[in-house]
Amino acid sequence: MDCQTKQRISLSEKLKLWPLSILVSVREWRFALQALPFIWHRTFLRSEWWRCLLFFQRSAWRLSVDYYLDKNAPDIHCFGETPLITLIRICRRVGIDANDEFLEVGAATGRNCFWLSSVVGCRAVGLEQIPDFVHRAECVASWSQCADQVRFVCGDMGEMLPGHPSVVYLYGSNLENELIQRFATLCSELSVGVMVITVSYPLTDYLQESFEVVDAFPVAFTWGVTTVYVQKVIRYD
Ligand SMILES: C[S@@+](CC[C@H](N)C(=O)[O-])C[C@H]1O[C@@H](n2cnc3c(N)ncnc32)[C@H](O)[C@@H]1O
């Protein structure tokens, strides 16, 4: 797809989405203010500084749209972030602590992994399929001197789950059913008791006998309120 076509698509989309984007911006600011008390950690602030700098010229949203346009993906709007305050609420409710290894599936720019590794103190692994995101996140980890606690892997969530996670987090509301099915199968092969957190749908919808939903609660995103499902891996012998 040539640059002009990309430009035309982005301009018409921008016009259509203009009123919605104002509402989303207001919500984003409100969420950011609510998260303020939880960000005052030197390593996290350093990573935020480098992360913002690396996405200053070309935003994460733009980079993601360009990637999926080039791939001729049926849906090019795969980028979205869990508001930090929502992530904090999920972590508290699930009880994630420094002893955990957190795997974020579809980690995008890596912000959640940076927050968990620096503020909560757990090891964090981010799996993401856009190479540019992974490369930038690795730079941020190295420049913020936290590469011993957080790492990023470029790959497909339907094919691999790196590391030895005790907690897996997936926020992907427009993923194809077939991909979620493959992700659920990979999760079912993890150790019994591993917690898998999913936004908007439980994995029992895809693989009923391999998971037990242990908690479900409402959370806020910029686009509205949805349910987070916490399920643990089970196995019948
Ligand atoms: C909605 S964003 C979520 C970002 C981040 N996890 C958060 O909650 O703030 C979903 C991310 O998953 C990535 N993704 C989509 N399909 C994937 C796949 N098959 N394997 C790995 N990552 C994927 C997208 O590129 C995008 O960055």
C-alpha cells in the first residue's frame, strides 16, 4: 500500500473519529490523574521518559496502524492501552507481588511491564508481534537500567508463551477467535495454578475443561466498562 493511500485513510478516519477522540482524551486525562500517586518510582519514571521520547515523532497508535496496513490485516486498529490505574486495580485484586513472573501477551510499548517490574518488583516479560515495538521497548529497558527485571520477545501469542510465568495478562478485544483459541491451548499447557487474566472474555469460552474462573470484576477502559476474568489453569488426571 502506497503512502498516499495510507494518508487518505488516516485523514477520513480522523474526521469520523473526531468527537469520539475528544471523549477518549478527557477520560485518558482523568485516568492519568488517578494513577499519579502510583508512578513515583525512579526506574519507572526513567522508563516513561525514554518511552515517550521514542514515540514522540511517530505515535504508538500510528506505528501499529502502519504495521497492520502493511500486513493487509482485516482490522488495523489493534492498538489500545490498559489505563495504568486499571492495571493497578487488577494487580491489587489478583495479588501480584515481587515473587511473580508476569507475562504480558501483546505488550505493545511495554509500559505495563515497566510498571510491574519497577514498582511491584516482579520479573516481567512482554510478548509482542510488532518488531518495532519490541525493539523500542528493549532500548527503553536498557537505557532505564532495568533489563535484568524486564525483557521483550517478538512473536505470535498463538505460537509461543515465553518464560515461566505465574501470571499471564491479555488485553486484546478485537482478536480473531481462532487466535484466542490457540492462545488458550498454549495457556492450558502451563503449570497447574498459573493465573491467566483476560479482558472482556473468559478462556473457558474457548477451552472449558482447562481453566477455572476464580474471579470476575468490572474495570474501566477509555472506551467504557468491561469485565476482567481471572482464571487458573487446571488439569483433570
Ligand atoms: C490492545 S493492545 C494491548 C496493549 C497492552 N497489552 C495494554 O494492555 O496496554 C494489543 C497488542 O497485541 C498485539 N498483538 C496482536 N496480535 C498479536 C499476536 N498474534 N501476537 C502477539 N501480539 C499481538 C498488538 O500488536 C497490540 O500491540
